[in-house]
Amino acid sequence: MVKHRCSPLGDSAVRVAFGNQISKEINRDIRSFCELLKAEQPTGVIEWTPSYTAVTIYYLPKLATYDEIVAQVSELLAKIDQVTISKSRRVFVPVCYGGEYGPDIAQVADHNDLLMEDVIKIHTAENYLVYMLGFTPGFPYLGGMSKAICTPRQAVPRMNVPAGSVGIADEQTGIYSLSTPGGWQIIGRTPLVLYDGHRDKPALFEAGDYIKFCSIKQSEYQKIEFLVERNMYELQYDFF
């Protein structure tokens, strides 16, 4: 059985921890466990939320006690080796780097003794795993960024960072799903809409996806933005 630790979270949730380090191996266990939850639909469970190293399960106390949920978790984890995870979706995300869309790219370059072109080349070279969504609806927490472009957060956060902004904060990179305050170093922006409450699936990404950033010019950004606003843009993705 996969190593795990259950602990109560309030009076109607259980946190199932799989470790304390961010890794693809733990993420694989989390994804497999979520597949089991979806397939088995344990008694009393109403929803679950995966994170970097754990899954929080929400349940109805009228239908199941904490101990009963923990027992069901153990039963599910005994089957985890039987789960076959489907191939991951890799979404190609167009990004216009620098200029008005990426006001901090020069700072990232200077901090790492690089040219701005180097920052773009390094940032677009990786396939980034979506470990979880959080902070704001649809905001993807990504793993896999090269340490060559790691840069501390802004000393003074901005009051408003536009939706779609692509940022770097220490060893992380991510995309602002909504316009919010924030202190990440903004290196570019995508015209894609990461969260729309009117869509059948409001969030563009889900845990287990991969993101591949693709550099585009401002003219192409504006063309894609035009299509997105009219629901005419076809999301580019593959599976691997």
C-alpha cells in the first residue's frame, strides 16, 4: 500500500497526505487515488481537492464518520497499483513575452545574467506539469521550471496583475487566471482565458495536465485574443 497519513480537517474533511516533497512520483499517486475516488464513489464523499502532496476529501458527517472515511481511504489505496493513468494532455499556451505584456522580463534576465531572449528560450523549453489549481479559480501551480531563470518575487506587489499574465516567483512559474493583486515577476501574457464561470468546464486546466509555452508576437496575440473573445479559438493540445 502507498504510504499515506490521514488527518481531520475541520468536522467534515479528511486530508490524505502522501509525503512532504513535490515530486512527479507523489503526483502520480495522487492522480491514481483521485481516479479511484471517481470510480468507487465512497459513501459520504461529496468532493475532493488534490494539491502538491495531498488530497483533501470532503464528506457529509450524516452519511459517514471520520473513521469510516479513513477506512474507505485505506481500502482504495490497497487498489492503487491496479490503476492505469491515461496519457496526460499537453496544452500549448501562446505567450507574448516582454513589452507591455511582460514588464519584468528584463529584471529576470538581469538577475540571472541572461539576455531577455535567453529567458524566453529557457521558459519555452520545458513541459510544465500542472500539480494543482489554487490561489484563484483556475490558477495552475506548475512544476519543472529551470533554475536558470529563478527570480525572487517583487519587493512590492502590484495592486493589479492582468488575467493571463505569466509570472515567475522564485522556482515557480504560473499564469494568473484572473486580474488580481500579485507579486510575481511578469514576463509575458497569454490571450487564453484560464477561467470562465459560464463554460461547461470553467477552468482551462486540471491537475495532471502539462503546459507548453509558445512564444508569439504581439500581432499574433491580438489575432488569438480576437478569436478567444468570440469563442472561435481552437485550443491546441496533444497527449503524451
